[in-house]
Amino acid sequence: MKKPKKSKRPKRDAVSPFRDKIWDLFRSHAEGLDGADVVLALRQAGEEIWAVGIDDVYSAMPHQDDEPLGNAFDITWLTVVCIKLQEIKEGKRPTTRIRGPKAA
């Protein structure tokens, strides 16, 4: 009995087009905002990711260079940033949770 031929075409990546759509959504939500607002959204998203421990989970994984794993982290992070940008457009100011050392 013959073995089925392996396809020479690369496996279809269904995640990258979705990730690209979220990047487009990011750009759309950032339009009309100034750089300080975008930085605030990025900072707050980073804090949200840190607060729930996603960054630790990603850092502890043995195969961080795997594209599917990277895509999952990107999609999570981008989704949180888009939510924060939308909140800023609606007039809600995200608050930062992490405070640096107080100045003397």
C-alpha cells in the first residue's frame, strides 16, 4: 500500500490574518488620538497583562519562538490595547495601577 504524499504547500496559517485585522483595528482606534493617549493605552495594557500574569506564563514557556504561541500573546495584548484606546475615545481615562517610587 502506498503512503499518501505529503503536501509540499506550507500549512495554512489561519491566525496571522486575524492578528493583522487586530493591528488594523489598533490603527483605527488610534486615529484622532495624540501620542500621549496612545502611550497611556499601551502602558495600561501592559499593566493589565502583567497584573493577570500573562507575561510570566509566556516567559516561562520553553518554546517562546513558536509562531502560534507568539500569535496568541500578540492577539491578547493587541486586544487589550484596542479596548483601552476605545475607552479613551469614549472619554474614560485609564488609570495606571503600578506606581513608581515616590520622589523625596
